[in-house]
Amino acid sequence: MRVPTLSWPGLLLLSAVPLAAQAHPAAPIRIAPLDSLVAHAVAVHPAVHAAVARLDAARARVAPAGTRPDPMLMAGIQNFPVSEPGFGDFMTMKMVGVSQSLPYPGKLALRRRAAEGEVRSAEAAVEVARQDVIRRVREPYYELAYLDRAMEITARTQQLLVRFAGLAEANYRVGMSSQQDVIRARLEASRLAEQGAMLAEQHRSEAARLNEALDRPTEAPLPPAVIPDAVVRAAVGADPRRIRFVSPTLGARAADSPLPPLESVQEMAVQSSPMLREHGAMLEAQAARVELARREHLPDFDVSLQYGQRNRLSDMVSATVSVPLPVHRAARQDAALAEARAESAALDAEHHEKHNEVRGEVARRYADLERERSQLALYVTAILPQSRASLEAATASYPAGKVDFLTLMENQAAVFNAELAYHRALADFAKSLAALDQVVGREVLP
């Protein structure tokens, strides 16, 4: 989201608040229960329910995959004469039997192993859905935290502009200011109302996004959003006065990063990423299918036992064993094996690609976090203090006529824009951290 830039004053009231207190509110009055919102979303979101249902379906397929086919019960009449119907012929008998198909040893175990791999893939898919929902809650929540803060700053600034207009009008009556200053103050107050309306609409949009993630009506009320203290401390440190940079060169990163080294985070992602675990389980299942296809030409046995009853003659028992002849092995079994191997090769290449994607995504999110930390460090250590000092000097000099009204407003605008930019960067840091947690599959910060 673009940071609003304004050409008017707005933070005279904020200039009296110490910078450290603004960066680290000691005791926020209103704190939105982010953890409870996340827990609620994970519990009710349809995407998680769908993933759990697919996991249940995968688990239900394991037992059938490792079970022999049902036996077949046979009953009938054998050698029944057509010209002289009846059971008097010595070859005619009433027959009952049972047959059972016995897969070649090892095939059932391989089918079960493939089904178990699908279960592990479905389990990881549940975690993928869960991590996606967590991020879909955190991102609009952090954006709402920024918008709440921006609207609060804008509302206070509007009040100040009204006071500025009154001050300029009083100075105009005594000849210390021009009518143009009065008009400018009133015009900027009107522009500020427009800015407030834009922020309010953005707030409604983000609230709708958050309610969607919570599976609630669009207009359902939400608690005020506040970026958690742990995230703020990770962004600007426990004491902003101790912020330093790794070197005095231009573009240097802020020192004392709370993040583990990049290589450690990448390895953590490779080990913990539910997306990689899901795909790895698919690869294991496919390996079982390849081995099964390699054994497919080995015969399954059909065993049957039949009992025949003849009138006034001795009963008879028959037993048979049947095996298929793979006369079409090249066209069927070998082709199926080639297909399974090709699919396995494709999955293996995709798995390697996903490893690279995860490492690359971690590196990008890591760079975003460090960039945002450095921006915040500059705002805390230089931009905000210097803009406030300039505003204080202009505020003290204006009543005495040492600076004009335009200079006072420009200095106030610099403070306002810097304050908004600071909170914009803080919200972006929080969202980048949420995105990194999703890629890794767990919280990165200790």
C-alpha cells in the first residue's frame, strides 16, 4: 500500500511525545487478541476442513490397499442335459465352490506403502492449509494495525489544522500573516478529511479480508488491531537508543538482527516446510508405485475349490490354480512401468525445484525483513528526531515572526509523513515475518 504523502503539517501534538515511547508503547490500552483470532480461523476455516477431510479419505484407503480381493462364492449346475432334463446322468451335478485371488507376494505391501505415502502427503497438506490460513489472518490484521494508527494520527492532525487556521487568522488581524495563510490552512484541513475518508475505505476493505479468513460475515465487528510487542522488539530492538548499523557505509544493514543466519533459516525451511513434506511424501508413494509396476508382470494366483453333488453317485471335489500369461507384457506391464518411472522422474525434478523455490523465497523474505529493519532504524535514529527538531524550532520561531507560516507547515508535513512511513514500515515488517513463517512452516523468531 502506498504511504500517503501530504504537503501540510499534522503532528504538533505527536512532537511532544518521546520517540522511544511511540516506537514501543509501554502499555497499549487496546490489544487485539491476534493469537485467539488465528486459533479461531484455523479451527473454522473451510480450507482446513477440506484438507482434514481429504486426510480422512486417504487414511480410509490404506486398509483396502493392503487387503486381498474378496473371495468369490460359486453355485450352479454342471453338465445338465438339454434333451432329457434331469439329474439322472452320471455327469450332471449340483456344484458349489469358492475362489480366491492371491496377489503375487509383495504386491499388497507395495500398494499399502503407496497408500501410506498418500496419507503422509495429506497430513502435510493439512499443515499447508493451516499455515496459509494463519498468514491470511495476520496480513490483514497487521494492515489494520497500520490503518488504525494512521487514522488516529490523521484525526489528531485535523484538529491541529483547525487550530493552525485560527492562529493564522489571528495573526492576519494584527498584520503578522497574510490571508493566504488562512486559506492554505483551511484547504489542507479539507484535504486531510479526504485522506481520512480514503483510510477509512481501506480499513473496511482489510476488515473484510480478515473476516473472510475468520469465516465470518463481511461486516462483523473486529477488535482494534495492534502489532504485538514481540514483533515491534524484533523490528527496532528493545531499546531504540541502542540501534546501530553494521558499518557507516551507505546502505548498511541495522546490526543485532533477531533473525538466525540466512543459511540456518533456509535449512530450517527445508526440514520444516509442510509444502516440501507434502511433495516428499508424494515422491515416496510414487516410488512404491514404480516398484509395484516393476512386479506387475509377476502372476497373481486364482485358487478355487468346488464341490459337486450327484444323485445316487459319489460326490466330486475339484481344485484349480490359475495364473495369467503375460503375453502382452510389452504393451501393458512394460508400458505401465515406463509410465510410473517417468512420473517418478517428474516428481523428483519438481521436488528439486521446490527445494530451490523454498530457499529462494526464504532469501527474498529475509532480505525484505532486513531492509525494513534498516528503514525503521533510520526513522528511529535520524529521520524522526531530525524532523521533530526542525518542527520544534519552527514552532518556537513562528510567533516571533522569524519563520513564515509555509515553513511551519512544511516542517509539520515532514513529521507527519515520517510518522506514517515509520508505521508503514513496521506493518510491512510484521507481514514479511508472517510470510517467512509460512514458507518455513514454523515461527522463525525464537
